[in-house]
Amino acid sequence: MTVVDNAVYVDGKREAEPGSLDQTYAALRRCPDGRSFGWIGLLRPTEEEISSVAKEFGLHDLAVEDTVHAHQRPKLERYDDTVFVVLRPARYVDPVEVVELGEIHLFLGQDFVVTVRHADEPDLAEVRHRLEEDPELLAHGPFAVLYAVLDKVVDDYGPVLDGLQDDIDQIEVQVFDGDPMASRRIYQLTREVIAFQRAVEPLRELLGELRFRFSKTGTDTDPELRRALRDVADHALRVLERTDGFRQLLANILTVNSTLVAQRQNDEMTRLTEAGYVQNEQMKRVSSWAAILFAPTLVAGIYGMNFTHMPELDWWWGYPMAIGLMLLLGVILYVIFKRRGWL
């Protein structure tokens, strides 16, 4: 059923629980003015149900269109005697590190409040029970409901911030441990923080509008609601500050991670360069000794061919000359390589 809860309150106490929207309309017409209001809670309502509510309470077409299509940013708009409010509740799904954003629309008039949810979370039954246990607060009417819903939404931002804080702490450890997956995680978490910030940032203006409205009316019942809204505004401000801090911190972590990655790459290049230099020096030594040994081998190879008519074969000094030539070539090559630093 799309009608989650439906009740009429008189002086802050539940007086009737109509079984249908039509019965709610009829009950409100019979209730005393200024002391009663109806609270209709809808979950994913059909266009027919929204049209029925809009027709009965005279809701503006633009607000009704926003509710039908959803996907609105948080805002507060006034249409004559009706106030239209959009809120974006949130919860953090830690296993996948995703901030899930819901959407709540509220229509507030002199004697009615309609809450429209487009997601199962948060369950406003808790808010309703809390208000019903405090008739003095609920006696303030529809804007007491708005305050309680705002308070619930802002309080639920706390676990989201805690979840984001835990994951940021883990990312910092990953970055300094050199985890190659840290960059992807930083990027994904930054996207979630930005989405969450977009849902929270408009609350500053929204709460300012509400406080101005209450200060402008100046009725006897407003001071308590003004104090309550100031408390919600303080909590919302802390949420905004922490969210902005998370965004800046993630940007700094990404910069540090990039610096560390570049440093590790430079260290690796230095290590490879040093290894190449050592290998080159070794190749120089091997090549030098190979050249030194090749010279005597060349001479020995020529004199070892045993041709009959080689001039030096019958010469008495032939053998000493061959040995001397081998030694001379070896010494000359050694001196050359030594001066060039190859040996």
C-alpha cells in the first residue's frame, strides 16, 4: 500500500485513523480550525493518489510535477499558503563504499502535512512515534512534523560521515603502503563524497529560509520550533564542515599518492640505471680481456697453419718472435683499456 500511515491530530494527540484518503479529507473538515491537522504518509504513490491529494489541498502544479518525477535537489518553495520541501536522506553501504541517497517530499499547509517517500529508507514511522510521545511539540502543527523529519534526516547523516571517515583512514594506510589500487579507491570515494555534499549543501539555505519564516510570523508557538531548528542547523553545519573536509582531504591524499607513485617510479628508474651501469662496466671488462686474449690467439692461429713455405718456419728466431709478439700485443691492449678505464 502506498498510504503508509494516515492520521488526524487534535491538540497534538492522534484523534482519528481514517481508512482512506477520502475519509481523511472528511475528518479534517469536521475538526476545529487551528487545533487540528492531518498527516498523510505516502510511499511511492501513484499519480492518481498524488492528484487526489493535490486537488483536496490545492497543491501547486509545479510542486506536484516535482513529486511525480522525483530526482529533485533539496529545496524549500512557497506556493501561497503551502510550503513544499524536498530532502535527501542518506545511508552508507560500507561493503561497496556507496552513499545511497533517498528522497522525501513534504507538503505543508495550515491543517495538513503530506510526506511522500520515494525509497524505503528512512522509515518515518520512528519520527511519527517520537512526535506522538511529545504532544506539546506536535501541537505546533505541520511545521513540527517538518522539524522532526529534518532532525531525522540530519541525524542519519552521522553514520554516513563515520563510514566515510573509516574508509578514508584505510585509504591513507593503503597510500603509504604503496597499494596500486589506492588511486581507484580514492577516485570512487571522492565521487561519493561529492554526491553526498550535493545532498547536504542546500540545507544551509533551506534552514535559513525556515528560521526567517518563523522569525517573521512571531507567534507564541514559534520560539520553541526556532530553538529546535537552530539545533538542527548546528548539526547540519557540522555535517557540511566534515563533508567539505573529507573532500579536501581526499584531494590531498590523491596528490600525495601521485607524488609517492612518481617517487617510486623514479627510484625504480634509478635502480635500473645503476644496474645497467654496473652491467655495462662488467661488459667492458669482459670485452677487454677477450680482446687481450684474442691477439695472442690470432698470432698463434697464423703460425699454427703449418704451410710449407711460411718464411718464419725455418728461422731460428721465429718462435721467440711469435711469443714476443703475443706478449707485446697483450701489453699494448691492456695499457689502452686501462687508460680508458675499462680495466
